[in-house]
Amino acid sequence: MKQVELMGLYQRITEYESEEHSLDWLVQFFADLIATGLAWRLQGHYGREAKRYIQNGLVTPQGDVNWDVYEEYFEL
């Protein structure tokens, strides 16, 4: 991962900690954390949430969002 992309992800972590976000923002955020492996290296909350997204089928273990499941899950 490029340094610039990594810095953007760290900025999003700060945003996650301090702001409320839409459901699609959260799903994409955790998908990106999973894809980069950061979900497993940050404090435990991130790994637990990432695991929950994977177990519910919203995000693949590789970090891809399953938008079809997302729509079913949240009944959009």
C-alpha cells in the first residue's frame, strides 16, 4: 500500500473515532481495514468489528464489499 493511501486510511480512523457515519461509509471503511490488514493490527475493537462484517457476509475476508448482501441486510 502506498504511503499516501495509508495516511488517508489513518485519517479515516480518526474520523471513525470522532464522528457519526452512514452505514455504507462504515462498511467500506471496515472493508478497507480488512483489505490492508490493519483491522487485525489495531486495537481489538477493530478486529472484532471486522470479523462481524465478515461473518455476516457484508465483507469478504479479502476486503471486498458484498453490496447485494448489504442491501438485503439493511433492507434498502
